[in-house]
Amino acid sequence: MLKQLGRNRRLGGTSFLACICFIALAVYGWGVSWGELLSYALLLLTFMLALLLVAGLLGWLLHKFNRRK
């Protein structure tokens, strides 16, 4: 099990490096500004937090509903 975890970590590191290279290509190759890139990242983070809040709220409501019976 631990050997398999180590193999997946290398794949994750490669994916992370590919993501960083893609962002660098967007900034230096396609002319996207750092400000625009950061605004997109902030928008993405906001939507992810909202999604987590909704999922947590629905999970809590489901838990309360199931305990009532």
C-alpha cells in the first residue's frame, strides 16, 4: 500500500509541474497579465468556498433529518 502511495505522489508532482508550466505559458506566451490571472484565481477560490459551504449545509441538514427518525 505504501509503495502505491509513492507512485501516485510522483504523478501528482508531475501534474503540479505541468500546471505551473501552463500558467507560465499563459503569462509569458499569451500575454495574460498577473492581475488578470490573480483575479481568476480569486474568483475560483470564491466559488469553491461557496460550493463547500452549500455541501456542508446540505450534509448537516441530511444528518439532522436522519437523526429525527
